[in-house]
Amino acid sequence: MWLDTHCHLDATEFEQDLSLVLARAAERGVQGILIPVVQVCDIEKVVGIVEQWHGLIPYLSFTLGIHPLYTPGALEGDLDLLREAILKYLDHPRFVGIGEIGLDYFVKELDNAKQEWFFEQQLLLARQHQLPVILHVRKSQDQILKRLRQTKVSGGIAHAFNGSFVQAQQFLDLNFKLGFGGTLTFERALQIRRLACDLPLDSFVLETDAPDIPPAWLKEEGESRNEPANLPRIAQEFVKLRNLEEEFVSQQALQNALVVLPRWQSLIQANPIA
């Protein structure tokens, strides 16, 4: 069984053929997909997708958050709406955490003070409700680590991780797993491939970030849209780099994800596949 721990199924790129996208994923053994909300106006859309399609992808789940790239248009009142949504869905069996939240210092146009404020407030919400977080970490590893130490949360996933080995270990020490996806398939992605080889096997989870971060073979074919059906082939790169069996990698990735996302684990345990 494969779990895609980060996939934006609510993106406009999937509006015309979402059923086919999910059918292809299911055919390739992807039985769980986590959809992180990126802005409060998308909450009902994401929940609607989860509730409509979990018959096809049995372990479809979601998190709630305000992404740093959406903070320019976010209002302080959006945080109140997020609080209300967390309370509304706190008992929803497919609500598994807070995300996608974080800091992005790559995009120069962002108001850093504003994105930092939203990040800190959402960390407080995660701590209040004892929920794990899905982190957006771009050019901001040390700043995020500093804030995680100040506002301790239960853990979570550092999505699309691309930091140093030392930074990786610091995230692991704070009960985070590191997300590896399509970038792993590029031979020139030396740092990420090195991390995948050298980090302990209990440190990683697998993701697509679809429709973004298309793997190398899609780039070669001139395709730009990624989708969750590509996850098993992305995992093959990890299999080759570590010289492991595919079944072992599948089970290890599953175990790693569920350690930091206990609500997802509860969903799977309550709904075993015959």
C-alpha cells in the first residue's frame, strides 16, 4: 500500500478529470492521499473531495491551514475562520492535522513579518489541539526549527525537504519526518539524493505534491502535471538508491507516516481493507 502524504487534489489542474486521476492512482496501489488546505476559502472544497472520493481511495484525508504563499491575500479574520473549521472538523475521522503551513524565503515579494505571524499563530493552534503539522520549508529551515523549538508541537512532516543533513537531523529530533517526491528522480538533485541514501530509514515519507514537482520522466516527455499515480514510480528511485525491496520501502514509508500522523493511523485501523 502506498500513501501520498502531500497532494493538492483541489487544484484547478484536476478539475476536468479528477475521477480518472484517482482511478489511475488506485490502480497503482495508492490507497491513501493527504490533501493539505492552503487557504480558508478552499476548506469546503477539500472536505467535499475527501467525502466524495474516499470510496475509491479509502484512506483519503485532509489537513487545515494557511500556506505562506497565500498570506499576501490573507486577513487576520482568516485565522478565526481556520479556528472555527478546526473545531468543526475536530471529530471528522479524515481530518489529520494542521497544514500546509510554514515559511517561504525564496519568494522575495512576500511580507516576511506577515507570513511569520500566520505561521506562529497556526503553530499555537496545532499545539492547543495536539495536532501534527505539515510544513512548507523553502529557504527557511533554520527559522522554522527555531520556531518549532519555541512552540513545541507533536511533530509532523517537513514537506519537500531540501536542507542539510544537520538540519534534517534537527527536524527528526523534533518528531518530524521528511517528505521526498519527484525531485528525488533527478540525477542532478545531488543533495536530496544524498539525504535519501544517508538518513535513517525511519526518517522519510513519500509524496508527489501533485500537480507540482513533476518527476524526471514527465519533464523528459514534456509533461508538467504531476499526479498521485506517479508515487510508486517515484518510490522506485528510493528503492534503487538504498538497494532495498519495494515491499520493504512501501511498508517503511507507511509506518513512518502513521507515526507522525496518528489520526491517519486510526482511520486505517478502523477501516481495514479486506
